[in-house]
Amino acid sequence: MITKYLVLGAIIAAVWYGFNAISRRNAARTASDQRDRKGPVEQMSACAFCGMFVTSEQRDCGRDSCPY
């Protein structure tokens, strides 16, 4: 009688750990896919007056005292 409960507990534990392993694998795969889908890299340069980095298309750091 006790062996039936031990076997049942072992089966439940195996299923539980199996689902956890699959879940971790899927999460790692999703994180890897998101890292691979990064957008294009934009070249940035520092503003000569204030040092804030802006894209070459922007050309304005947005500060009132900055002459650029």
C-alpha cells in the first residue's frame, strides 16, 4: 500500500520538475529571441557645449542654454 503512494509521489514529482524544466527552457529561448531582434544601431555624438549625446539626425540636445 505504501509503495503505491511512493510511486504516485515520484510520478507527480517527475511531472512537476519536467514542466519546470520546459518552462525555464522556453523562457531562455524567448529572452534569446528578444536579444536578437534589436533595432538598428544609431551613431551618436556628444554635444560640444554640454556633453549630452544626440543622434546625427537630431542635432539639438534640447537644452535652452545650448547653442546647438
